[in-house]
Amino acid sequence: MATASAPGKVYLFGEHAVVYGEPAIPCAIDLRATVRAQTRDDGRVRVNAEDLTFDGVTVEYAGTGESRPDIDVPDTLIDAAFGYVETAIESARTLAGDAASGIDLTIDSEIPLGAGLGSSAAVTVATIDAVSRALGTEPDRTTIAQQAYHTERTVQDGRASRADTFCSTMGGAVRVEGDDCNRIDTPRLSFGIGYDGGSGDTAALVDAVRTRRDQYQVAASTVAAIGELVRRGESALITDDRATLGELMDMNHGLLSALGVSSRTLDDMVWAAREAGAPGAKLTGAGGGGCMVALEATDEVMTALRHAPSCEQSFATTLTTTGLRREAE
Ligand code: MEV
């Protein structure tokens, strides 16, 4: 048996624009997905995914398309989640040079599915590591990050940046620009997260932004403006200038709105956090619903999020420097 865990993330800046080569800064947070892998003799793959949402559902899923899990989230989300797991297992089998062994996989995730907190990247990273080790090989982190990126790209039909998978593998705050990925030294940050209980379809949202960007020069300029803002944000992060960080997060949210990926519920939670004194707040991840992030999880911000009509769940979390972690059995 091999066990690995990997963190979710929030974007301080740059989601969507990163797909077009602009820089982005995601930060790993202390919500994790844990994966246990064990070989089995019959060559089959069985995935037992508990708590893939916060509703505490249990999923039994045996191999490709054989049986569909019966849980109350959209089919596209289930297909995506299991697409990541299956592709990650294939990737680990390739790394180990073992295409024949069966695998029992158990996933426990604290990260809501498809909500902008990097659940698929965390599950992918932890799965590749746990399965590789169950099959007798120990890839280094750079290899895991690379394979996890290829897994996301495959499942998202080529529409993925390296940001989520690199951040989940390495932990901390990272700067991603095209193929160039680096850790950034940051102060200890806390975040208030508001979750509307919904989710967005990442591939569809990335497509929608691409269409808008192709159609309107102003949308192309908006993507470039996000890149400019990320460069300013990086300096503010390094110097721990929280007022500027917050202001830039607010601006980033406005630009993402202009690209069409915010929602009424995300806007509502963003405004609740700002009015409670957060230096900045924005949606995080692909958008369309799911989670927003406010800088500083103060009591006032957390109370405001808890009472925001659109907020189904709120959590105070912190940046974690622990990326992929090999757990004791
Ligand atoms: C999704 O978490 C972030 C996007 O920028 C897509 C990606 O970077 O792959 C929307």
C-alpha cells in the first residue's frame, strides 16, 4: 500500500489568462486530497472515492465505463473526476513500466469538486505518486508535476496550463508562465473562502473565454491586462504589501467578470467579503460558480461570508508550503 496527499489551491491572480501564456500565481492551501493505492492480482482497477464532495458521498466505480457512480452531482463532473483518475493511473503505470497490475485506489478529499480549489489537480498528483509507488517506482516531484500536467491536458482536451498541477505538487505560492514554473517566497497568508455549492465546467469556461477573446479585441486586451496585473501582484506579494495585493485581486475579479466567467453568487460573496474589510476578494479558478477567495480570514470576513445569501459553505484556510506528501501507511 502507498499513500500520498496533495493540496488544493486558490489563485491569487491570473487564472484563464495563464492559458494564453500570461503569468499566474496560484497558492496551495491546507485542504488536501489523500490517495491510497494497492495492487491487486486480477488486473482490474477499482476506485473508491469517498467525500469527493462535501456531501460525504461514497462512490464505487469499477474500471472504464462499467458502472456509473450514483451521486448527486452533474454527470460531466463525474466523468471529469474519473477521467482524471483513470488517466493518472495510466500515467503511473507507464512510469512504472507495468501496464498489467490491477489497482485498488481510495480517495479521500477535503476539496469540493469542480469548485475552483484545484480538486482535480490534487487528486491527479496524489494518484500518480501513490500508484507509481504501489507499482514499485518513486518518481521525483518534477516528473510527477510533468505527468500530472499531461493528465490534465489530456482530460481537458489540450486546454490546461501547468499552474494547478505544479502548485499542488510543489506547494506554496508559485509563478507559472507558459512552461516556466517557479516557487515564490511569500509571507504567511490566510484566506476566507466562500463556496456557493455549485461548480463550473473548466473546459467549457476555457472555451467560452477563447471565443470571446477571438471575437473582441477588448477581450484579448483584458487577457493581456490580467498578465500586467499579475506582474504587479508578484512584487506586492514579495514585499508583503497587502493593500496593493488586495486592490489587484479586486481588479483581477473585475477583469474576469469582463471575460464572462463570474456569476451572481460569486459576485455576491466577493462583495460581502469586501464590505467586511477584506483588502481584496475575487473568484478563484475557472469560475461560473464554485468558490471565491478573500485575502485575510478575519472574524469579520468569515462572519460576512457565513451570512451571505449565496454562500453555502465558508472556510478559513492558510497558504501551505507542503505540496505532494508521502504519507505513512
Ligand atoms: C482552472 O483552475 C484554471 C484555468 O486557468 C485553466 C488552467 O489554467 O488550466 C481556468
